[in-house]
Amino acid sequence: MGIEVNFEGKIALITGASSGLGARFAKVLAQAGAQVVLASRRTERLKELRAEIEADGGAAHVVALDVTDYASIKSAIAHAETEAGAIDILVNNSGVSTTQRLVDVTPEDYAFVMDTNLRGSFFVAQETAKRMIARAKGDPKKQHRIINIASMAGLHVLPQIGVYCMSKAGMVHMTKAMAVEWGKYGINTNAICPGYISTEINEDYFASEQGKKLIEMLPHKRPGKPEDLDGLLLLLAGEDAHFINGAIISADGGMTAL
């Protein structure tokens, strides 16, 4: 017996796809045969990623999306389905953070994080789910997948990024609420909680003295790599995950076990 990874005929929308984990998720799903819809504000970066995917034999589309703008969310998802077809898989990945003590957080800082990480993620999932539910009513056997990219910081509070932790903890419960309400429509909603993952955004930090001290605290003595999440992504996005719903899965090298 074995699990077959084949996403031919599937349409996957990935938010925050212009860099980091979002770009990796898009490449992995495209390599597995899905048509991917790349969404973010930085459309020039998305066009470069689309060219990479197409050069590797995949299929990709680009849509402009600002998750802090409700009208942009509705427009982007409508555009995605017009361009590529009905969305089967949503990877809800957009996220931002600030670094400061809670006593220094301004209303603007709070809104910056919460509007993207929690409010934006909710309404992207809601708009996508509305369309998934409508299709499920016509075809009860239809299966859909929503994968929310939360964080170990939603399970384990870390210093200096308290608002980020709060937003990701909200996403954890958001995932469970969606799983309960939408499961009857064949929509499985789960969350991946990555730990420290080295990307182009933070690789300089991990090379610094402070970053090296942090690495020494980790069970594996190294940060994760984007490809460390590939297997989990493919599992949760695939047909074999039909009974996985409302799961909050850490992929943090054991950080939350400390």
C-alpha cells in the first residue's frame, strides 16, 4: 500500500505566494499536478514565480490580492475561478508580524497584524468556502480542502511578538470553528503550525549571534527548511486526508514540546 500524490485536475489558491513559504507551497502543489493560483499584493514577484513554475512544466495563474481589503478578497477569488476554475484547495498563508513589547504596541501595529493574519485569513476562507459549499450542494461527494498556515506561536507564547502570537492563536480556533461548521459540506479545514523556518526573510537573523543562540535551544539544533513542510502540505491537500478535519498540526522540530 502507498499514498499516491496526484493533483491533476485540482485548482489550488495560495495566498501570500510572492515569497517564503507561500512560494514553496505553490511550487510543491504545481509539481504534484495542480493548477496553482498565486495571490498577493506583489504581482511582479508572482509573475516571476509563475515563470519558474511554467518552466518546470507546471501551470500557474496570477491574481492581485490584498487580504486587508474585503473588496479585493472578493474580486481576487472571483478572478481566480474565472482564470483557472473552481478552487479545490485553499492554502491560507498570508501573514505579517511586528517585534515589540506589548506595552509598546500602537493601534496601528495591532491592526497591521490582526487585519492580515486573522481578519484577512478569515474572509479569504469565508469567500472561498461560500463557493465550495454551493458546489457541494450540487455534488455531495465533492471534496475540498482549506489549509490555514498558523504558527507554533499560536500554541506557545514567544517574547516580543505577542500580537502575532495572539493572531495565530485566533487562527487555531478559527480553523476548528470552520471544521465544525463546514465539514458537512465535504470541506476539511486544518492548520499547519510551522516552527522556526529559514527563508530569505530571516536567514540573516539565523546567521547572527542572537540567531545562533536560538538555534542551540532547538531540539534539532537547526531551523527548519521550507521543504520540511512538503509532506504535511501534500497530505492535508490530498484525497487521503478525507477524515482529517479540524487538526492543528505542529511542524516545529519539537519546539512546542520544550
